[in-house]
Amino acid sequence: MKSKKKLIGILCVMAVIISGWIWWNLPTSIIKISPQEVSKIEVFDGNTGKAVVITDTTDIEHIIKNLNTVFIKKEKISIGYMGTSFRTTIYKNGVVYKKFIINSSNTIRKDPFFYRASSESIDYHYIRELIDKKAK
């Protein structure tokens, strides 16, 4: 009887460890939204202090289509890290849909984790050019 309880306990611990490993390594998408549903995108460049509100449908379509193709995996915990590259807020019908930070072409920060792109890369250069052209 005692060995049966011990075996059940070990199996439960193993199930938790395996589930945690799967959860940690399972790729997820950054966003899943149609470009037509996005009313605007706000991007704040933490490196320069410049901000831009993107409302042009061509720019929104390019950014959203790109982000829809990128799958990410957890890399490490982001708690305690300071600084941002592109703090990004996507609005759907005037309401915040998603907030995250784009740190590079392959790194996203959605607290409490940093994520690494596991498929396509983020078009960081395109967003940088929009900020340089249109920033306040």
C-alpha cells in the first residue's frame, strides 16, 4: 500500500515536470488578428524617446501580416529587466488588443518572459524606418 502511494506520488511529480517542460517549449504566435481588424498601432522607441501612431492601412497590413507569421518560444524570465526597444500596442476597434516589446528581429518581451522567434523573424527594420520617418 505504501509503495503504491509512493509510485502515484512519483508519477504525479513526473507529470507536472513533463507538462511544465511542454508548456515552456511549446511555440506560440505573437498575435492572431486580421490586418483589417486593427485600427492603429502605437510604437514607442525606448532608444530615442520617439513615438509613432501607425494608421496607414498599408503599414498596418505589412506589420500585422509579418507578426502573424512569427512563432515564439519562451527564452527566460523578464522580471527585473529595464529598458525597451519598440514598446508596441495594437488596437482592435479602438481598444487595446495586445501590448508587447519588440527588442530585435527575433526577440519579444511580454512580461513576465522574453520570447525568441522560432520561425520567421520580425521585420524590425521596417518598424525602425517608420519611426524614423513619422516619429513625433
